Amino acid sequence: VLFRSGWPRIRKITPGGTVSTLAGGPLSLSGYYSDGTGTNAQFQSVSGLAVDNAGTVYVADGFAVRKVSPTGTVTTWAGGNPFNYTESDGLGTNASFADGAGKIALDHTGGAYVTDGDTIRYVSSAGAVSTVAGVAGQSATTSNDGVGSDARFGAALGISVDASRNVYISDVNEYTILKGVPPSLPAIG
């Protein structure tokens, strides 16, 4: 990931050391989150990424989660309104991130866990976004452990998922590494 002079882009380095730009180009007046192929796509502010076995790159990009195909085609998977600042669960671009998509970790079902300030969000393979832990706007207290909305985070800056779908979060303000078992998620209309 490179951010320089208003040009966030996704770059790839092969095992042989060849560097190429997969997607991203200069920002234009058309705004953030322009889907497209190669340098015709635009990113707002890339803060995290993960790659699946097929070579698709999943990007935490400001207030959206984007997908980049192995050929450089960028699509917005979830979120995308940089001026909303509220958290709402929903499908695809109907969902919103309160503090912005921070870090991202894929699970084996084709979904992804995403840090969003005080919460952990889950994006299903179909693009349905659900809040699985924490509450937007409510930071950590003396008791941070809990189930779902009873859990609290100070600054969830790292996230990973193991083979059993346990989620691990590094919470730097609380100097902890947290482990959570994903809940069953209700259907989103």
C-alpha cells in the first residue's frame, strides 16, 4: 500500500521482486471510492488489507471495504459514505462505518472481520455487515470482556482469525490481546 501526493494505490511485489501497481490512481473531482480497473479506480485512505487464496485483495479503505480482483478490478463490497460517521448494519453500500474500516482479517467462509473504532464488524461473503462486538462511541472501561455489545475496546488496531474462526484483536490502548468466538449472526434484510 502506498500513499503519496493524494494517490493511494495497491501495489504487488512478486516473489522474484517485480513491483507493479494493481489498482489505484490519482484522485479526481469525482471523489473517493471510484470503482474501476487498474489506475482508473480510486481509494480514499487504505489502512488494512488481506488476500484470499484466489488472489482477491480485500481493502479497508476509509469508510468502505473494497475488493480488488487479481486483474485489478476494484468494487466496493460494503460501506462507502465518507461523510456519514454513524454505524449501521446493512447490505453492501447500505451499511456504514462510524470511525472507518481500520484493519481486516478474512475467515474461511469468504467473510471478513473489520475493526471500526470501538467495534468489531463482520462482512459476510454476500456483503452483509453486522456489528459483532463493542458499541460505537463507547470505549473501554475497567471491565472490557463480554459478549457482543457488552465487550469494549480502547483501540483495536490489529485483527486476525484462526482456523476455528476465533478472532484475535490487539487492543493497544488497553495493552491486551483479546480472543473472541464469533457469534451466530442474524440475517440482514
